[in-house]
Amino acid sequence: KQYEYKFIQVPVAWNTQDHFPSPESRVSFDACKDVIENEAANGWRFKQIVIPFCEGRGVGPAQCYQVIFEREIS
């Protein structure tokens, strides 16, 4: 079997003063759920969420979620 993968970036809401998730972080999580449901409806299977550090920013809070999907290539 062969698979293809899709990566969708969802921004994370942070309180920039104290580096804790802001109240809007719930919006970020709900956005991830919406992405997962939409992609599943299009035949993609949710695989994983990764929280990477953004390039060029060094150490600090992550700026996004990477939502990863896969589907079998027929």
C-alpha cells in the first residue's frame, strides 16, 4: 500500500506578555477540530497534530499546529 499525506497549519493564539495560552486558544483548538472534520469528509484520515517551533524564531512558544492527514493512494 502507498499513502499520501497532507499538512494543514492552524495558528495558535498566545498571550504575548506571559507566554501562556490566551482565552482565544480555545478558538485555535476548535479550528483544529473543524479542519479534521472537513478533511475527513473529503476522504482524509487524521494522523497526528504536531506543535513545531516556527523557523527563524529560535526558542519560544509555538505559533501553529500542524495537523497531519493521510489517505491511501489507489
